[in-house]
Amino acid sequence: MNTVKILAGALIPLVLGACNGESAPQGGSEEMSGSDKATVMEANPLLIPSNLQFGYPPFDRIKNAHFEPAMIQGMAEQRAEIEAIASNVAPPTFENTLVAMEKSGQLLDRAARVFFGLSSANTNDEIEAIQVRLSPQFAEHGDAILLDARLFERIDTLYRQRDQLSLDPEALRLLEETYKDFVRAGALLTESEQERMRAINAEMASLQTAFRQNVLSEVNAQAIIVDAAEQLDGLSEGEIASAKAAGVERGLEDKWVIPLLNTSGQPALARLTDRNLRERIYRASVGRGSSGGDYDNRDNISKIMKLRAERAQLLGYPNHAAFNLENQTAKTTEAVNERLTSLAPVAVANAKIESAELQTLIAAEGGDFALAPWDWAFYSERLRAEKYAFDESELQPYFELNNVLTLGVFYAAEQLYGITFKLRDDLPVYHETVRVWEVRNADDSVLALFIEDMYARASKRGGAWAMSYVSQSGLMETQPVSANHLNIPRPPEGEPTLLTWDEVTTLFHEFGHALHAMFADVQYPSSLSVPRDFVEYPSQVNEMWASWPEVLSNYAIHYETGESLPMALLEKVSASAQFNEGFRSTEYLAASLLDQAWHQRSANELPDAQGVLAFEAEALNEAGAYFEAVPPRYRTTYFSHIVGGYSAGYYSYIWSEVLDADTVEWFEENGGLRRENGDHFRATLLSRGGSEDAMSLYRNFRGRDAALEPLLQRRGLMPVSN
């Protein structure tokens, strides 16, 4: 059911925070008179389809006051549409039931996509308040559809007749997946059990909203204030200027401010020479959500996990992980546990070898302290420089943002798929730094619109993500409006935006998601949905082009001299590809195992708020993933992924990387950056969305199942002898 899936998915990535005054959708939170409300409704651009290309949102006309009435009206309209389907006296057919359901909720879909997009990318106080008010209503709306006995009876009838309906493969899959969605939502429960399900879903929606709001609020509140410029030794002039500008923005003209990212590790830790400041940053980072105060998330996470466990048991599953994984390519907790526990000991063993090298370096430089978590990034960069004779900061002058995007990311797509990009500065945007591109196929037909939103700001949630404001569908005659979001620090006015290597690969990664959305060629909106542990696969594949020699040489141009990245420096980068891999794998696997620990317990095995941190420590110890010098990439109280769509699913990145590494091997075997390869990947996999089983799609592309060996070789995670 398309709109229900959108609402469920849209609640996944949201983290709200205070607006910094840059938000395009304005409109105060004050109470409006009846005549004012009528005027707003009359002029509400969300109530009608946009007349811009592909239904691109009219961001310049959308006000905060438009969202709530549009979504409330959208829910009412969809309820009426569903009522007409459920009460239809005609026998159920695929057209009058499934197709009618796919067509329902268009107003809600349109308004919700814009609302949830901006609540992640450019929120403000009123958007935050709207989400608090509407989150339980969204849950109730979804339940009203998914628990409608009359509607399910029609779906059930068609499901039992499916072999006689002569449906094409995509239509048959839509019917089967819709039936599963209803059963997994509780359609087979008793009336009293369904009432409890509704209560659980409503409470969880409110708790998840509160959790995400706390995460962003505390990221902003815990930004590190520095009193003296000399404490910033090690940072570049541009980084120091950005810290000064951040202080001025907060009204602290004589201070410097270092904002936090949502991960446990913070970029400044790699360069700051002041060890006390590094410790301050680290402790502020890992203490988020668990140090008391207004943004403490321990109670929220405890309640969310217990409610999920209860819901799973209500549906007949031993725990939430078993419930969630049934619908993924992994299928079972046993399969996920086997993969994670086979990799974790190897990763930790490699990390311990790395830590010993770092400790030796500390001693050699006269340090008389044991390696601590806030030392790792700093000394690993020094060790990298010693081992490979280069500092990663040497790369940044060659990675100017616009060059990386247009001469790297876009260039690779042009060569591989024949698509082209044209800047569209005539379309409205929600923030001054956002740009829009028109994407055309090789035959010059317009494929999609692509929105890129690169810079960090206080009104934007952390991390990087992709989404679509409009999705492709043959039935709805729609084409994609796809968006990528990163959180690159914005330099002072007039200064170039120079990226780290991680930011470069993230840019390629997120564009892989955009390609998956833009290349979609399916009939039904719901056919776009793919398993969570498959969705990262195409984006991880797209990372390969960041270091592909032909692509790298095209975009890695010194922003001042125009010189290409020296081959000697490139060789050093390649030689150090597996450097610090023990750390990188350990922090990721620790977070993945933590996710599984929370979701593989029954409700009575889960802790209350005061036991959250102890549970976390015990879980990591039991999994063999605890190593004091390497914290999990996310700790429980700011682990937004698992409060949303990656619940029991953070393993997806390593799961998808198996497919990714095997796919990279295929490209290398077949000549790399060639149109024939891109056309094959697009036709067999990228264009198919979820219209077929994910692993069948992979086999259609690769000709066989994926092998594990390419991943182990890539990560250098070969067993370490005792």
C-alpha cells in the first residue's frame, strides 16, 4: 500500500531541531484566526499537484502553515478512497482492489514527502511541533487501513486465487507483498489484539519522534566552545575560520565553536594537537542522550525497544529482529548472527594490532599515556603519514566540491550510462545552497530532476541520505525528483569547499541511491520498495568510481593550480587503502551487534532507562566486539538508524557490501567504465526496483550468487593467528 509505506518510511530518518533562521518554509506558530486559516487553505500549494516539471515541489510557495491542513485533508481523502474500495459490492479484482489502493492517497503522498523531506533537511520549530502532533495520527491512519477487515478480506480472496488471475510477474508480486504487509501489520489478530497493536504503534510513533528531536537538539547544544585560537592547533586555516564563524553565529564573537556530527567519532579528533580538547570533544560526543537533562534518550529508547518486542510477540515472533528480518534478504537472525560474529573477532584482532602500533608511536614521540579513544584518529593519521609518506590533508586541495560532483560523480554516470546533467536554476529551492539538475538519457529524453543539498546547518539532521520528492511509476505516469543530502561544513564566504576522502566517497555513495531511484522503470508505486539489506547495495557499488583512475584523474584537480592529483600521491592512497581497517570494521560491527542485541530480546529481557548503558556494555562484551579504544560508530542513545528504518537492520551495510564487492569484481572483469556494463547493470537491476525478488535480480545481473571472498580481500580481514 503505497502511501502507508511512505508514511512508515518517512518517519524513519527524521531528526528535528531548532531552525537557525535560514529555513525557506516560513510561517509562524502563532494561532491563526478562522479567516486567516481559510486564506491559507485557499492558497495552499500542497492541495493540488504542482505544475512544475515532474511535479517538482513549489518550495518558494510552501509555508509551514500549509503542511498540517494538507496532510490532515490527505488522510481524510485516503480514508474515503479506502472506504470505497472496502465497501465495494462487486467481487474483488486486481483492478478494483490492488490498483485502486495504489492510486489512493495522492494528496497525502504529495504533502508528506515534502514535509518529511524538509523536516530532515531544513526543519524549524513549527515543523517540529507539527510532527509531534501528527506522528500518532499517521500511525492511526496506517492502522485504519492495514487493520480494515473488509479490505483484507478482498486482498485475501485475491491472494488465494492468485494462480488463476493471469497476472504479470510485477502484478503478482504486488499482490503477494500487499498480503504479507497486511498480515505483518496484524490483519489476522483478534479484535482485542488489534486494539493493543494500535496503541503500541501510536505510542511508538510519539517516542520515535521525541528520540530524533533529542538527537538533533543535543548535537546542536553540545557543540564544543573553545576559548583560545591556540587550542585549535592542527586545524587548517579554513577550519579555524569556520569555527570562528560558528561562534559568531551563536553570538559568541570571541569564541570558536566546533559542531558535532552524529557519529561517535568527530573529524576534528584527527588533527587537533591539544589532547585535552580532543578528550572534551570525544566525551561530549559519546555522552549524548545519556547524561541527563532535557535531551536524555534513555527512557525513550527503553520504551521503544520494549514496545517493539511486545509487538513482535503479539504477531507470533520471538523478538523484533525475527519479525523484521523475515522480510529482508537475510531472512533469519541466525544468518545475520553468523555473518557478524564471523567478522567481529577478526576485526577486533586487527584493531588490537593497530592499537599496539599507535601505542608504539605515542611512546616514540615521548608520550607517557595509554592510547585512549580520543587519541586514535590523531595518531592513526600520524602513523599513516609515517608509513605511506603522506598526510590525508594533502588530498583535500584536489577535492573541490563542484569538481568532485560534476567532473567525478556526474562524469562517471555519463560514461557508464550515457546520461547528462544540466543545472536548473529556474526551479525554486528550500535553501540558498541547494541546487537542482535536469538529468537526460542518451537519447536526450528527460529522465529525472536531481536535487543536491551538500552543506551542514543547524536545521538539518546529521549524516548523509537520499530521498525522492516524486517517485517513478507507470501507473501514476510520474518521473523521479530525487535528492541527495550531505553534511559538509560550509566554508567562509569566498573560500573553496574542499572535501576529505570520506566525503568524496560519501558523495559517490549517495548518488548511487539517486541512480537507483532515477533509473526505476516499474508500473506500481509499491514496486519500488526493496529490502533494507539490499537498498545499500547499488550505492555501495557506485563508490568504486571515486577511485577508478579514469574518473579520479578527471575530477582530482588542485583548486588553485589546476594540476591533476600526482600519480605518486595516488599510489600512496591506493597503498594505504586497508590502513586502519581494523578500527573501521570494529566500530561498524560493534554498532551492528548492538542493534541486534536490542532487537533479539523479548520485552521482559530489556532494561529500563537506568539500565540502558549497562545493557549496551554487556551486549558488546558478549558479542566479543568490546574494545575500549574503539567505541561503536553509534551508541544506543543517539543511534537514529535503529530507531527508524534500520531497526535490526544496521547489519545491512556489510550484508550489501558482499554483493557490492562481488559486483566490483564483475566490472573489473568486464572492462570497468563501459557503456555496455552500465546498460546491463541498469537493465537487469537498477531499473527493476523491488518488482522482483532482490536476490533474483542480483542473479539476473551477475549470473550467479555473490561470493564472500572479494569482501574479505577488500577489507583485508584475513584471520589473525594467535
